[in-house]
Amino acid sequence: MKQLLLSEWIRLWKRKTTWIAFLSIPLILIAAAKYLVSQNNVVSTKLPQYTVAWNFPVMGLAEMLITVFQGIIILIVVFSVTEEIRTGQIRMVLLRSYSYTEILFAKYIVIIGVILLFFTVYFIGSHIVGIIFFPMVDKFSLFYHQELATPIVGLMYNVRFYGIACLTAIAIISVMFFIAVVCRTTTAAIGVSIGFIIFTLGYPTMLSYFHELFGNELFVKLYFTSITMIQFEGITRILGESGNEAGWNYSVIAIYISLFTVSTFIAMNKKDYFI
């Protein structure tokens, strides 16, 4: 199994998509920094939305998590799974006496590893860019925190934020992996994946029109059944002083990962799909 994982790791790094994703990190960070610099001109320095060197890693990630990061995940998963199935490249691996389950499991683990590495590089780079573009203040505000944070507290907050963001990314990978396995073409896989993201962004907005009908508690739970809304707002709530909806959000993330992982393995065990 170790040899298969190593083989899939090498195969993934032979793809231009992977290299383009990593080489684009400086451009993504600079774009986020320039946007947040302009936003600082209209935001009070007392608000958590005001970006300083120590909270830029979070602010820069929050701006890109449900757009750029999702797009990168979609492309890496689709071209690693659907494209190889469509072109028959996966048959070359099957000749080495590995089962369908082993091959797809190896791809799943390797893709998670690459995305976690992407988060790590982005985390390090964001601190460098933050120091270059933003003021290094002694204390600053955090979302859903009454007390001001020091740079050390901010660093720990950033680590926790990225940790939860990585969990949501694994959930998204699980969804995209399932889509990539069941779709017959890369075009269909990309289309359905984008459709899923749009759907998870759209239905919470529709639910807001029935807020009073559902009541606040039920509405909040339904709202955070959307993995993209957890990324957009739920992470800051989890890390708030009261830890609102933390248990619910963690449960939703776990359900996404387990449900779509099981569904993927059920779908890929249909051997005739690969013939």
C-alpha cells in the first residue's frame, strides 16, 4: 500500500494543475492583501474586520476559502480521478494487481495530503505577506471575542482556524471525489461540482426568508447544514468565546466526510464502471 501511495503522490505531482495551484499561492495572497488594504480604508480599526499583520492569515483565507480553494480542489480531484478513468490511465495501475478500492483509496489519501500541504504553504506565506502589507499592532479584535488579542493569541487562533478549515476541505474533497467517480466525463464532473457549491451557497439564503417560521434555533441548524456556510461563517462561530454551534458544525462536517466517503466506495466497487 505504501508503494501505491507513493506512486499516486508522484503521479499527482506530474500534473500541471498541482504545480499551477501551488505556484499561484503568492498571487492569491497578494490579491487578498490588496483587497483587504482597500477594505481597511472604510472599516473601523476597532472591528474584527479590520486587517492587521496578525489576523491577515485568517482574513486572507476567509476571502478565498469558498472560491479559489474550492476551485483548486475541484480541478485536482476531477483530473486525478475522472480524467484517469475516462482516458483509461487507471488500467495501467490495475495491471499491478491492485484492486479498484485500493487505487481510489490511495488517490483519496494523496489528494487530502496535497490539499493539507497547500493549506500549510498558504498559512506560512500569509504571515509573510501580512507583515509586509499590514500594521503590526500590539492588540487587535477577533470575531465573537470581547477581549482584544495579542499577536501570540492571534497566532494560536490562526492555527485553530486553519485546522477547522482543513476539516471542511476534507469534507469538500469527499463530496468532489464521489462526484468524480460517478461522472463519466470531466466536463460533467466539473459542472456537477460547481453546481454543488452553488447549491450549498444558495439554499441557506432561501432559508433566511423563512427564519421566523423555523425559529432561530432550527434555522441556525438548517443554515449550517451547508458546508460552504460553515466555511464562510461557522468557523468563526466555533472559535468564538461562547463556541456557538460548535458541536453541530463538527457533526455536519463528520457527516459529510463519512456519508460521501462510504457512497464513493459503494459506487467504485461497480467494476464494470472502469471497463
